Amino acid sequence: MAIGLLATSWSMLIGQINIFKDISPCFRIHFILISFIAIITLVSDFLHYKFSYLNIDKLIKFMKDKGLTKADYNEDDYFKLSQFFFNFKQYTLLVCVAYFIILMTIVILS
């Protein structure tokens, strides 16, 4: 969804279709802000998966070192960071979608 919002808001800014050319300059800053929030969401998504990977990788290395076939999931700093970025990306995406819907409603009705 974040990629779709980024692409749509960017096309509204640089589009060659007549309806997009008529968008008031005061709305342009809002589309830039939507793009910025979408980029933050994508970075948060990457960081969520990166910290999840680091947590699992650490657990696998621990299991290999100890010769274990089973182990409890490790809720260390990587896990906490992964959870933080998961929640953060959900909230930023929600804000981005709501902002976009409100802005498009205003643009269409004006």
C-alpha cells in the first residue's frame, strides 16, 4: 500500500494528465508529505524485517553452537526493535492512507 500511495501521489505531482495539472499548488505540499510518510513506512518495513532476521539468525547460531534442535524464541533487543518497527509501520501506513483519502476528497470537491 505504501508503494501504491507513493506512486499515486508522485504521479499527481508530475502527471501530464489535464486533471492533475490543475491541482492547486497548495495541495502539492500535501502530496509531498504523503510521499514522505510512504517512504518512512517503507523504511520501517525494511527495518522490521531486518531486525526479525537478525533475531532469528542469532537464535540459529546459538542452536548450532549448543547442538540444539529446538529452542525458545529469543525476545532480546532485536525482537523489541522488530516489534517497534512493525507497529510503527502499521501506524504510519494508517496515517498515510487516511491523509490521502481526505486530501483526494478535498481535491475532488474543490
